[in-house]
Amino acid sequence: MNNKGQVVIYGLMIALVLMVLALALAPSVSQFTESARNESSGDTIGLNCSNPDLDNFNKATCVVVDINLFYFIGGLIFISGAIATAKIVFG
């Protein structure tokens, strides 16, 4: 048996699962980000990022919440790519 080939295929399967997971989680993370940046309404507490009279701490929080989608989904896609290439290059 060719164990090295089996490990490469297994690594590609894990990378594909992580890629699908990242793409499946993208809409829910985007919805969370949008609801966190909007105004407070009912039970949902929002940051009201469209208000121009925010202090520096709230502005920084709005920026961090805004780039959350890129960091989370981008991180999952990067890990997926790292697994796929590591099994091929170093395997």
C-alpha cells in the first residue's frame, strides 16, 4: 500500500471540509456582524455605528466588529489551504 498517497488524499479531504465549513458559516457571521453594528432594537443590543457622534472606543469597536468577517472566514480558508499544501509539499 502507498501510505503517502493515502495521507495526501486524507489531507485534501480535511482541507475541503474546512473550505465548505468556511463558506457555510459566512452568511451567519455576516448577519451577526450586521446586527451588531445596527441600532439597538428590542432584545438586540447594537453599537449604532452609523452615529457620527461616537467616541473613540465605540469607533474602534465598530471597526473590529466590521473586520470580524474577513478575519474569521479568511482564517478558516487559510488553514484549509495550509493543510492542503502541507500534505502535498511536506508529505
